[in-house]
Amino acid sequence: MPSLTVKLSSIFFKFQQRHKLNNLTQAPLHNVDPFGITSRHEEPTTPSNPSFNDGVATKDIHIDPFSSLCVRIFLPETVVNSNKDNDNKDANFVYRGYCPRTGKKHKKLPVMLQFHGGAFVGGSNDSVGNDVFCRRIAKLCDVIVVAVGYRLAPESRYPAAFEDGLKVLNWLGKQANLAECGRWIGNGRRRMDAHVFDGFGASMVEPWLAAHGDPSRCVLLGGSCGANIADYLARKAVEAGKLLDPVKVVAQVLMYPFFIGSDPTNSEIKLANSYFYDKSMCMLAWKLFLPEENFDLDHPAANPLIPGREPPLKFMPPTLTVVAEKDWMRDRAIAYSQELRKVKIDAPLLEYKDAIHEFATLNVLLQTPQAQTCAEDIAIWVKKYISHRGHEFSY
């Protein structure tokens, strides 16, 4: 059974969340600014730090001039330690990326797009819990993590969060193309500091991604409702095919997906009053997120197994699914993983005993053995698909 700390934290969390959801339900949303918001003021956040604090440097970028969409980039210090020409090993120095015209080669790392949880109405990419989790994943997997601050409901209902995820995926490809143009612009001479013009004026390549990002090894990772967004992007990547080049989605990780449907599963009945996120609370969140005029729990954003959903599952990337024993949403995630395996997709399922929804990403549970083990298990599986040589560890 979950510990006493978990039970007490759950009581406080539910009280706080229900109060927030009720306020959001009653708040007037007429003439809402489409710019949207990506975090709630009451949620504690962590400022970005471009020095290698705890082995990872971070920076925040606002990438869409028409909305609040932003990303936080997590860069592991291995990109510096691997450079023999870099004499500055002080973990507190601010790393600015590549050095123009030096001709040095830089270590390239896979890129992981990460989508936080929060039932589409809360959470943020710079929250304390999400920051710690992304740092952990960046170090364990040795990847650049791009945590997406998508717009929240009800200010921005469906499809805003999904569209924001797609914008970031396309932005990643644009960054790779801008970096390549910058290297060769001007009579064939290599120049890493060149300006490239787009529809919004002069754009500079993002230096950390330009120097160290390898978008051909892209992994999608989402927790709770973030897993819904990740799965949507995986489908869009399959549909786009080579049009997405040089970005290639090689795998996805779905952590306790926020799936639901009109026909209840056993876990949705038996665990309806589960810890932290129970069914009644999540129903309020779905009502704030899905279109009001045609509310349907079998909406494609909610139910991954509705008939006729494209593309066919046999084209989906390898998918690791993480579920918690005490999570009321677990059965539908298990069913989705089973359907992927039926069409020969590498789709292992990791279930954690006595664990609850968001056990590996909630701030109050991040230091538990289960949370740390989960991150390590994810790293073992992901390395199979991001390593140049392949990896013998799998499930």
C-alpha cells in the first residue's frame, strides 16, 4: 500500500486541485486572449540556469510570437567534458554553445521532447517537479531534453496543446535546417554565426541545439496528459514521413497516459477514488479541455483506440508504456500497449507496484525509490534506440 506520506499528500492535493478546477469552471472566459498561459501563478517554479548546476544547464526560449508557447532546454555537462580543448571545467560557468569559426567538432546528443502532466489545466515545463525530472532524464539518457510549455485549458482548449506540440516538433526541424544553412552560407565558407531570414525577420540558430542536437534521434516522452500529446505527435510524425526530415522520431515513452473512454474499464470502476488524481477530478479537467459544443470521452485526444484512427498502429514508433498499480487510468494504457504488440511494435509495459498516477514526476514523490528506478528503467530502454551502435538492454 502507498505510504502514510502519500496518503496525506493526496488529501491535500485533491483539496487544492478541486478548489482550482472549480474556480476555473466558474471563471468568465469571454474574450479570452488567444495568447494563452503556460503555468498557474500558484504553482512553484524553478528559474533557468545556464551554468551546469547539478550536471545540467538550462535555458528558456519563447518560440512562438503569436502565443505563450515556450520551451526549456536541458543540456547535460557531458557536451563540455567531452571537449578536450575546453579548459574551463568550472560547473558554474555559463555555457553559450558553439564557438563561431573555431572549426571544432562538438558532441552530438539525441533530442528528447518532453511534455509535462497536469490534466491539461495545470503543471508547467519549469515547475519544480518537472525541472528535477528532466534533469534526471537528461543525465541518465545523456540527451538534450526540450521540455515544452504548451498552453493550458480552459484559456486554450483542444486542440491548442496538441498544436503547440506539433509546432515544437517542426521548430526542432527548422533549427536543424537553420544551423546547416548557417554553416555554409556565404561563398561556401563555414560560418556558424550567420543570420537566416524567415517570415518573422532575422533568426539565429539556437546555439545549444545547433552545436549538440541530433534531431535524427528524437524521442517523445510525456507524463499523464503529456503522454496524450506525445502519442499525437508520434502519429503526426508517421504521417509526415520524410517531410519532417531531418527530424526522425525513433521512439516514444508514455508515462501513465491520461487516456479515457466512454465505456469504463475495470480499473476505472475499482480505482475511481485513487490517490492524487481520481476519476471525478479528471472528469472536471476533461470538461475544461475538450470542445464544449461536442463533449465526447471517445474524442481522439482522449481515447487512443477509437475505430478508424489513423495512421494504423503498425506504423507507430517503438513505445514504452509506464503504468502505476493504483492508477485508475492504468487499464486503458495497458490495452493500448497490447494493441501495439499485436502488430509487432516493440511496446514493453512497465508496471510499478503500489505506485500512483504521476509517481515519477510529482514533486513530493521525486525522491522515492520508485521514481528514481522508473527514470533508470526508461533510460535503459531508450538507449536501445538512441545509441549509434544499438544497445543490448531491453525488456
